[in-house]
Amino acid sequence: MNNTIAGFSKLSKEEKIHWIANHYFSTPTEAIDLLKKYWNSDATLQQLHDEFIENTITNFYIPLGVAPNFLINGKYSTIPMAIEESSVVAAAAKSAKFWATRGGFKTTIINTEKIGQVHFLYTGDKDKLTVFFNQTKTTFFSETDALTKNMRQRGGGILNIELKDKTELIPNYYQLHATFETKDSMGANFINSCLEQFAKTLKEQAQTFDAFTSDEKEIEVIMSILSNYVPNCLVRAEVSCPIEDLAEKHIPDPEVFAQRFVQAVRIAEVEPYRAVTHNKGIMNGIDAVVLATGNDFRAVEAGIHAFASKNGQYSSLSHAEIENGQFKFWLEIPLALGTVGGLTSLHPLVKLCLEMLEKPSAQELMQLVAVAGLAQNFAALRSLTTTGIQEGHMKMHLNNILNQFMVNEEERLAIKKHFKNHTISHSAVVSYIEELRK
Ligand code: MEV
């Protein structure tokens, strides 16, 4: 069968589904029924979702959970999390509860600067380019005046534009490296529009710069785009308490716990294989809140992992220490987030999540997201250095196994009762189900 098609995007949704079903499924009607089962019965709502992207055929569900009791800088929040992994929300809620009685989370915004670049080729005398750039700098600002007006009124705008010589990396390669403040918007469209105007100004002004030879006037812009690496858009989240206050049911000896915890973080600081998994746990919390609040989790992921490698080796995003009897655990991460624009006012559930968070500013959301990351990391390290991760993880995963085997209510109760006192593993649960069904 020919599995290619021209003009697919022009087909109606119904036609697209039929084409997919007939080309890839032995029972097309079943595939169609399943896809349609996930359509929203509210046609307007469905159309809104259809139009987010091209070629929408249905919706793809991910649970939206909430982790309550997060005490952050003296104020309580309930954090919405969109995630499929069984144990993440439970772990966040557990950490929130633990730290709420130990002073809560403290957060600080370190900076909020974003970056964009115009990458271009210039063949000629570098000093002349520098003179040209210095002379044209005000024009870059004036020619983006209309684009930046609203942002300036909100207290943001273009912070600075620099010329960067990158010819040691690639012959004739230079950059306009610009920094921006985008207040409550993530700012991608704003930054990219400004950059495209800079590129235009750069090319036009070069044509009229008398000191350039005719070759030098032909600046070739390769591309203009924001950077998702935002090491100066930084937030810090921290927890601390006297070591003895760490004591609780699973932490009978807080001194030993604190030592082992700090050691676990130290391992992630120096050992990349561990650092990746350690940071993955942090991203469990971060991505879930970023997604629930309609932000771009790919941008956040890319930027954070680059930051984790800033010293030349991939390392832990979080750090821990014991000093004068105090246990301290913190992380610093770059986060470019928005609470206006983009999906924030379009996606009804994103709007709801932001309302649940009491309509945070972008800076407030950065703090909430950083806390979710730290809480997640605390929960993971606490399990790893005490009971091991599988105990809690499998408890949460048990439902998935039961659903996979379509157990009835009676079986479910019996299985849950049995595994209260037995170690849960996929094979143990399967054997037990088989036993029950004999
Ligand atoms: C699982 O999603 C995340 C963990 O592996 C994180 C970690 O190892 O720190 C538990």
C-alpha cells in the first residue's frame, strides 16, 4: 500500500482520520472509534484544540494533578502538575508537607534577562565593522521602536545590543547579541520580531555606510533567533533546617540521613551518569508545572540541561551542605516562562491552573516551578538514600498493572490487601492475579 499522500493538511479532519485508519490499521473502524472517543463533546472546545496545531486528529490525555501545602516564602500554594508518571505528584505533595513544618521553601529571583542573536557573515575589516556597529546602535533601537512600545510601557524592552566576533570559530562569522527584559511574557515572539528588524537594519545601514567597500556592504544574515539558553534568567529555591528537625518516621537518625543525602548530591555533582538521572528527577517536577501552565517545556529542558553543563561537564542542578548543624538543600535554574500571551489565555485548563496559582507574574511562576523541581529532587533523594525508590514507586504503579490486567473490584481489593505486606514487583503482581483467577 502507498503510505504517502500529497495535500494531507488540506483534507478535513474526518478525511484525515479515514486515511490514517485505512492505511495503518487492520481494523480501521476500531481505530476511528478510539480516536473519536477522545474528541471533546463540546464542539467549540474541540475546535480550539484542533486549531492549536496542524493535522489534529484527536486529543492526547495526560492527567492533571495537584500538589497542595507548598509553603513558599511564607505563603501556601497548591501546585498544578500535568504528568503521566505515577509517583511524581505524590512525591511533590509529600515533600511539600515535609517542608511546610520545617520553615517551607525560600525562593529568590536572581535575574530575568533573555537573549537573542542575529548570526551573520561579514567579509572585511573588523575595525570598520566595529565603527559601523557603534554608529548604528541607536538605529537598532529606533527602528524597533514601534515593536517595543508596549513592552517598554510594561517595564521591559531591549536591554542591550553587542557586536560579537566569532571569526575564530567560523571564518567571517559575527553576531548581534541582544539582551531583553520581557516581563510577564515568555517573549519568544517579541524577541524574534526585534531580531528580524535588527537584521533588516543591519543590512540596510551597511549599504549606506561610506567606509565600507562594496563587498563589505554585502552583510549576509544567516538567521535571527532567540536563544533558549538563558543563564541570566535565573531563580533559586532553597530549604534548610537544623539537622535534628529532619527526624520523622522514615528518618530515625537525622544525622545519618543528612550525611547520606549530602553524599548523594555530591555524587550527582561529580558523576555525569548519576547527574542526568538526578536532574531528570528535578525535571519531573519542573516539566509538569511548566506544561500545566502552558509554557514551552522543550525550551525549558534545553536551557536547563545546557546550564547543567556550564562548567564543561554535565553536573547536578541541586546542591546540599551541612554547616553548623544546619541542613541546606538548594538549586539554581534558568527559566524563561510566561504568564501572559501564548497558550496562557487560550487553553482553558492552562487558564484554570494559573488562576489556581493566583495569577502569578512570570517571576512568581519561576519560583513555583523551581520549588516543584527542588521538592521532587528531595523526595527522590530521600527515598533513594533510605528505603530505595521502588517501594513508593511500585505502590503508585500498582494501579497501572491492575488496569493492564483489567482486574475487577473484588480482585483489586484482594490484591491491594495482599501487597500491603508484600514487596510489589510486576511479576509478583501478575503471579498473584493468576493465582486469584485459578
Ligand atoms: C524517576 O522518574 C526519577 C528518579 O530516577 C530521580 C532520581 O534518581 O533522582 C527517581
